[in-house]
Amino acid sequence: MDLTYTPAQAEFRASLRAWLASNVPHDLATPGAREGFEQHRAWERRLFDAEYAGLSWPSSYGGRGLDVVHQAIFEEEYLLADGPERVNVVGEKLMGRTLMKHGTDEQRARWLPRILSAEDVWSQGFSEPDAGSDLDLCWFAPTRMLNDTEDSRS
């Protein structure tokens, strides 16, 4: 098996590396705060504008239709360039793909362009009963607060 990169893959790597070297921001605030989230969203938009978002998405859905090798090259070069945390991963890698396969034409038309451009950023929450997750106790809603003298076990 020949694992040598094709000339097209080598050119993609070179152009991506050059673009990242002159565009990767190193001063974004944490995406956990509103200001930082908006900075990261703007970065996602720059990736989109440069056609580095949705690399393996079909061109009919706004992507470049590239293969998994190009996607792997992107991930490697992005890490080597110390690119900032991506806030659009769930939308681009999970929700977008789900809509492509299972969504209606109307859903695809509405959401896919907005996901790819980071106009809409999707997230996913998890909860595992009895596993200590943040959402684990959401099912328990006491009807009143206990005062200092009451026992919660009674």
C-alpha cells in the first residue's frame, strides 16, 4: 500500500499551512465567556470564508467534497499551527451530517448553510442517571425548600 500524499494533497497541505501561519489568532478569550465565544465564532467564520469549513461536506451542501485524507491533513496542520479551540465541531461534524442523511429538504436548506458558516452553533448535552453528570438530578424537583430545622430524609 502506497501512503504517499498525492500532489493535490501536498499542495493542499502547503496552502493550508501558509494560510494558518498568517491567520491563526493566538489571543482569543476563552469560549466559555460571551466575548470569547463571539471571538471563536468569528474565527469559525474566517475558516468558512477561506473554504476550510466543511472540507468533507458534499459540495451540494456548501462543502468542498474532499476526502478523509484532506480532512486529516487539515486536523494535523491545525494542531501544528496551535489553532484555537473550535466551537462549531458539533454542528459541522455531527448535526450537519445528521441533517444531510435524515433531514428534510427544508431542514437542510434552513440549517446547513447556517451551521457551516457558524451563524448557528450547535451543542449537545449529556446526562447519565446515577453517573454524577451535571444534568443527573434535573428530574428531582422538590416542591418546597427545607428550612434549617427540617430533616430532608423525613
